[in-house]
Amino acid sequence: MKEGDRNPDYDKVMKNLEDNGIEESSFHVIIDEGQDKPTKYYESLMCFGIENFFIVADQNQQITENNSSRQELTDLLGLETEDIIELKENYRNSHPIGFLSNSFFTDPASPKPKLPLESKSLLGTPTLFEYDNDEACVRLILREFDRDNRNLIAVVVANDASRDTYVKNLENMEVKLDNPRALISTYSSKNKTSPNINFGHSGIFVLNDKSIKGLEFDIVFIVIDGFNIYNNDIDSMKKRFYVMSSRAIKKLVFFKSENYKGGVEDILPSDENILKRERLTNG
């Protein structure tokens, strides 16, 4: 394996283990985000002699190229129906956010998560703002935090260039606020350390979509610009938007430039009862 390469040669690993005659192990292995590991990852663990697995997986949240489907894991581990526990309740999102997130659900092997109670609507229907200048987006984000500075806010972008731009603008843009400016933080999946987010404190966090998995925020802003559907792979993009949108607890907002042509419009709900559409002015 080359330096910096995170893709092990599983065949070589398994051959080395088999040549050394590893004995069975009594260890129990717990694996989170199990759908984002290839089947040979599990085969390698078996070659270590491990037989006891507890895997938490959601096929609809596959964001890596090397992954495993639910059926592949079931077959590989020899699971029976009674060995699989379905988690169906949605304890995170408001009803409108859960409703929208479910529109991105593509997993044929599992039922959609149950929607939260309609009484749990919090800050209302998700909104898509179309804009002609991203300064308007930055002002809206800063004012959203100023309105209630107890919130933890995520700004989710498609790439590092956008991440750097939003961090800079959020830190430096002149805007009249009633309260002290938000603490702006960022994280990249390229970092070797885990994200240092203190959920006991408020602020604005800017990160790429693949870094937001497993996290949750009071309010999520998703910048659509930069996301592009290639080779008509709608399923993969829906999974990415399912992960992003389902991170929001109270409020979910999308931004899209009037010049955007990346194809994501095709996967967004057209029903205004699910996703409202408004024009964002630079005021």
C-alpha cells in the first residue's frame, strides 16, 4: 500500500493471515457506518478469527465508492431475519425536515424512516433560496445566528474551495448585528483528527458534505452550487442529499445560484408543501 493510500490490499492481508494460521477469537466487534466498508473488509476480519459482529448500517447513506449493500452483508455474515434489527423511528428531525429527507430515500432493502409527529414542526417547511450574489447567503446565515445565538448552525458545501470562501466571508463580512458575532469553525474530511465540535456551545460550522455524516445541527444551510450529477447517477446524489438534509433538527435551508446548471434541481421536491421556493435579494 502506498504512503497516504487508504485502500488496503485486502487480498494480500487475507493471504498473510491464512498463511499464519490465525486462531478463532472471542472478541466482539462493533462497526458503525458499516455500509461504507467493502465486503473484503469483513472477510479480512473473519480471517483474523473474528466471528461476533454488531454492525450499524444504513444503505441509503452510502457515500464511499467501496461499500457493502445490506444484502451483501446479510449473505456474507449468514444472518437470519431475526438477526436484523430495524431502526425506524426518527428522533432527530422536525416533521417538515423528515418529510423532505424521505424524498431523497432510495434504499430498496429498507422501509423509509417513520416521520416525526406533525406537531413537531419547529421552524417550518424547508426553503430553497435562489440568489444572484452569495453575499446575500452569508448575510442570511449571520442574521439567522443573531436571531437566536443559542443555535449550532452548519453550512454544507460541495468542495474545499467553497468551504474556504464561506469561512472567509462569514468571518469578515460587514453586517449589522444585535449580538456578538458567531464563532466560525471548519473541518475537512482530509484532516487526520476527528472534528472537534462541542455540541454544548453555539456557533457556525462550515464543512463539506462528506464531513457532516454522523453529526447533527439545530439549523443546516446547504449550498447546492458545486454539486453536479455525473453520468446520470441520480441515486448517488440523492444519498448525499439524504445525509445532508437529515442532519438538521429545527430548520433546513438550501441556496442555489440563478446560474446553477448541475442537475440537482431534478431531485428536489417540486411540491411547495415540502420545499418552499423564494428569491433571495442582496439586502
